[in-house]
Amino acid sequence: GAGVSQSPSNKVTEKGKDVELRCDPISGHTALYWYRQSLGQGLEFLIYFQGNSAPDKSGLPSDRFSAERTGGSVSTLTIQRTQQEDSAVYLCASSLGPGLAGGPSTDTQYFGPGTRLTVL
Amino acid sequence: AQKVTQAQTEISVVEKEDVTLDCVYETRDTTYYLFWYKQPPSGELVFLIRRNSFDEQNEISGRYSWNFQKSTSSFNFTITASQVVDSAVYFCALSEPPLGGKLTFGQGTILTVHP
């Protein structure tokens, strides 16, 4: 079956512009995660959606970052007023979820190919 | 706090050599999950294995094997008879249910297998 898809695969933008990154999870997966991979910081968690629960935004680095998930499926990560330090590969993952008694998902996360963002 | 350490930044071997990638983790929870992912030059993270904290059985899958030892908080990964296609960055990761299942990754080990 189809895996996690992300678009665009590459995005080049100018400092100060807004960007939107899209993630389409595996069909039937209720949990969706965004991570960022950069040279200096490695792989870091950004935000987590589980079903209709309030998202866990604890990893978002600043209020310029936001994400939404419409209809429990597709997610969009928005970065406003981009800065050069936002340059990174943004990875999306999904998992079956939820966990025991409807709690957080502990299932294996499957990753998309990522969006490489370059801020000039 | 949760932490994953992959002390080996880069490893270089010649084809057919065995190689072990080390992973040490820190957690306060008794229930947790450990993962290994492979990131080939194409960039996509590929899932390799998932183990829960209650299952210390070692696992073998083809040329891959994993040694999970709670006593030393380690989850090491061995590739037997390495091949050029094994060249990639390998990440160890930790997931703790109380934290919502998000993954904490190690810094990764770059493995280069020379022909």
C-alpha cells in the first residue's frame, strides 16, 4: 500500500516568507508526527496529532511554527516569516494508534520522504 | 529525562566485515520502546526493528541482529557480512508512552561499507 507522502519534496524560499508543508499519512493511521532534521540539531520532534485529541505542540521551536490536521488525515505544517535557521528537512511520520485505553500511540512510526526547506 | 546516545559518529568497514552499532539510552519509565531506523542516501527513514522494554530476547533477521540489555540500558545492532548497500546513517530511537509516543533519536551513526 501507499506510504506516507509529503509535498513539496524541495522548497526554496526567501527569508521572511511563509511556507506550507504538506503530509499525507498512511491510510487508517490515526497518529501523525512532524520532525525536523538539521545538521546541528539532529532529528527533533515538533508536533504530534492523535485522532481528535488536542495536539502535543511541545516540540515547536517558536510561535512562527504551527500545524493543523484536517479531517483526521492530511496535515499541514506552516512556518511564518521564515528564518535561515529554519532550513532543514522536515519529516512526517504516521502510526496506527491509539495506544492502550485510547492513550498515546506506541506503534511503529513510518516516515515520509521529507521536505527539504532552504531559506535564503 | 529521556536520552539516546550513539557514541560512534562514523564507522568505516570493508565488505563482508561484521559491524556493531552501539546505542545507550536513559529513561525513568519501566515501559518504553526502542527502535532502529536506517537512512540511506536517498534520505527516507526506513524502519528496521521495534522492541518493548519487557522483551529482552535478542533478535536475528537475516544479516541483522539486535542485542537488548536492560542491565546496561543498551540496544546494539550488528550487521553480519556487511555489504555496500548497508551504507547509510543508522538511528536508534526511544519512545515513552507517557510522553505521547514521540521518538527521541540518537545522533546517528554513519556507516560506510567499502567494496
